[in-house]
Amino acid sequence: MAVLTIRNLDDELKARLRRLAAAHGRSMEEEARQILKQRLSVAEEASAGLGSRLHAQFKAAGLTEVVVTRAPEPPRAADFSE
């Protein structure tokens, strides 16, 4: 496992991290790990294409069946002649 040292951390930010960790019943180190893990997984999801993100969202909702519906006839251009 790697070790990460963060220097020059603002006192208020450290206090906020301490409060958040206490609220979740975790150490500050564990809270920081969870924040990093969550933020980086969101960043990876955001870098995926729209189709991949939609697929993941619907799969998470339990929708796995592919449904394709087609209009009975192809679309027509609008007629503005009148």
C-alpha cells in the first residue's frame, strides 16, 4: 500500500474532515480514502461516453432488456407551403 502525505492543509479543511469522519464513525485517514475513492470513481464514470453512462445507469436500475421500437413509417419533412 502507498502512503500519501498532504502538506499545508488548511486548518478549517482539516476540522471539516475531522467532523465528517466522526459523523461516519471513521478515522480521518479512512474518511479521506473514501472521499478520494468516491471522487475518482465519479471522474472515471464522467470520462466515459454518453452511451456507456446511460447503459450503466439503466443497468444499475435493473433494466437489462433491449427494447427497440420503430415508427410505422419513416419521418417526413415538415410542409410549410400553406
